Amino acid sequence: MEKTSANGSMTDVAYDTIQNQIVTGALKSHELLSESEIARELNCGRTPVREALQRLKFEGFVEILPRRGILVTAVDVSKQLELLETRRPLENLVVTLACKRASDAQREEMRSLADRLESAIAEADRSRYLAINKAIHLLEAEAANNRFLQSQINVIHNLSRRFWFSFISDTHSFSKAAVCHADTLRAIADGDQEMAARHNSGLMDLLEAVTRQAIDQR
């Protein structure tokens, strides 16, 4: 497998790049992609691109159409409630374990991310908010120190971020979510399991309400 010294395997680089473009809408729903064109753009071989696309297919971001190309899937709003139903208990486990297992450095980074998230909201910077939101989820999952849980929750978070990029634009929803995220982060950093679980539950309730509203507006 091809390697890059800074970013690990080229498969991971290809996966992260393509997935981020899909999540942020740079690659649109129903857009047809070419394996060879992706490899050329990333300046890598087709094997890591093919492996990355297989991962993205498994996670529901693309469909591989024989002799046609790779199709970016559409966001199915109605499935977001199922996603949240799955996410809620896993998220609670992440928060609980992170309270117990986070290192001192991770706890400091959580406090920093909470501050940065609030700053992004104060500046009404939606793109920055979503980038910090991704960093928060990755850090919380890493702090939980459970590889199986981390791999599952990361996929769910990425699907959720795509939904927010695609359907949520009002600043009020982002502001309320930011408060929940920041409060949860600070509670984890303090090792307060009860408060972290309470704030995380509030976040899940908010996400469900926003999702139901998006469904009703379709």
C-alpha cells in the first residue's frame, strides 16, 4: 500500500478527502465520479482510491455502478431519525467513557474546542462551526479509548454532519447545538459523568427536534 509520512496510508487520505467533499456538498448528490479522475486529482494510484470508495460504499456515501462510475448517494432525511435512534446510546457511552479515560491533554483540548466553537457561533461562521464540530466528535471518540465504538460512532457523526450541511441553515439551531456541545465538552473535561450525560441528552433531544422539523418542511 502506498504511504505518506504525514497522513498515513493513501487509502486514508483518499477516504478522508472524498468523504469530506461529500459531507460538505462539494460533491453533490447523484453526481457521478470517476475512479481514475479521483486518483489523478489526489496524485495517487487507483488502488487506494478503490479501497476508499469501498469504505464509503459500506457507510452509505456512494454507490458503485458497474461500467458507469461511482454515484454520490442522496441524503435521505427520513432516515435521520433512525440514525439518531442508533446514535443516542452510542453517544452516551462515548461521553461516559471519555469522562473516565480522557488524558489531561485531551481534557485541555476539549476546553479549547468549547471556546473555539462558541467563537465560531458568535461570528456566525457556519463552516468553521462544522469543522470544529468534527474535531469535537473525533476527540470525544478518541478519548473514550474503545476502537470498536470509535469506528462506529465516527461513521454516524459523518452522516449527521452531512445532514446538517445539506438541510440546516438557521443560526438558532446552530447556536443551541453549540451550547450543548460546549457544556458536554467541559463536563467531560471535568470528569463529571452526570453533567456530561445530561448535556449530551439535551443535545440528542435538540437534534431529534431539528430533524423532525426538517422532515415536516419537506
